[in-house]
Amino acid sequence: MLPEESRILVLDDEPAILSLVTATLEIAGVGRVYSAESIRAARKEWESSGGAIDMLVTDFSLPDGSATEFITDLLAQKPGLRVLLMSGFSEEMLDLTPALSRQVKTIQKPFRPSELRNFINAQLDALVPA
């Protein structure tokens, strides 16, 4: 799958950040971008896509549930899912399980749109068979 054919689900409860991340990815042309302001809405997007999401970009702090539980659930359904966890906390403060920390990449807020684009492109490029 080429990066421009990728499907990315962005989850953040702050509308300004959700809009910024979604717009950054759409402008970068990384593929189809779905957005959700809650875990409930993100689950709906996941289900409507038939689990065809290639990457999840999510905030760590969500008001309607645990981001780590949501990530764990999606990884159980799709082990190859790429995950980027956005947070204002340091990686050490996130206290991810060792198994989850191997599968999840983190980016600390605030970040520049160029940092986000570079990270996403690198992750999606890794999906392309050599």
C-alpha cells in the first residue's frame, strides 16, 4: 500500500488540535483521514471502515475512556496497526506496558506540523513492501 492510499484515524477531544492534525495530514496528502472527538466516535469510524485503518493518531488524555485500552483493543483486532500517541506528558510519565510501548510511537505536544508529517510519512513508508 502506498502512503497516499493509507487510511488514518485521528482522535483528539480538543477540536482545535483535531482540526490542526487532520488538516496537516490532508494537506500532506498522506491518504484518507478520518477524525473523531471521542473514543465512541473513533470506534464508529473504525467499524464503518471495516477495520481498514492503517494508522491511529490519538491523544493520551481522553474524557470518555482510556486511550491505552482503546489502542490495545484495536491492536488485538489488527496487530499491524501503526499507532502514534500524542501527549503533553513525557514518555516516562505515560507509563505504558512494555508490550504496548514496543508497538506505540509517541510525540510530545506541542509539536510542529512538519514533525507530525515526517513521523507519519516514515511510519506509512514502512508499510510499503520493499
